[in-house]
Amino acid sequence: MKDIAELISKYGFPIVAAVGLGYFVYYVWTWATKEIKPVLSEANKVLIALIDRIRMLDNDLIRLNQKVNIVLQLRKMEHDELTKKAHDFIIEDEKMPEPVPQEKAADEEKKEPKKK
């Protein structure tokens, strides 16, 4: 403390304060470059790797969504096709004459003998 008082009396307060602040800036600069910069560099590498993984997952989700949409479209087409076939079958069935029950047919054969 006595040394600082002697420096201030010899060079003046502004000069001693400027030297002290210069040393503080030097200390902070060396601390940041030795301690913080390597940690930030490593964090930056990890961040880039995570961004790449997110992009890959996003691409996978897009492809999966496209596949699901295609499967849903195919199912709808199959459903529409089966519905159309069922509808056509019902319409054809309505056009056909009603079948004669076997008992009724047997009674009619007994009444009318076959002509040769």
C-alpha cells in the first residue's frame, strides 16, 4: 500500500490509474483467451453436431410423413375400389330375377311332367 502511495506521489494519480487499468485489461484478455476460448470452441463443435442431428431427424420426419401419406392414399384408393365393386355387385344382384325356392320348383315339376 505504501508503494502505491509513493507511485501516486511520484507520477500522479492519472498515470498510476492508467497503468492499473492496462494491467486489468491484460489480465482479462489472457484469462479469456486461455480459459474461455477453448471452452467456447468445444461448445461450438457440439452445437454444430446437434444442428446436424436435428437436420437429419427433420429429413427423416419429412420422409416418414410422405410415406404415411402415400399409404393413406393407397388405402383410400383400395377402399374406394372395394366400395365400387360392392356397389356394382348390389346393382347387378338387383337386376337378376329372384331365384325360385327349391320346394316351389319341385312342386311345379310334379304338376307339369316333362314332355319328351
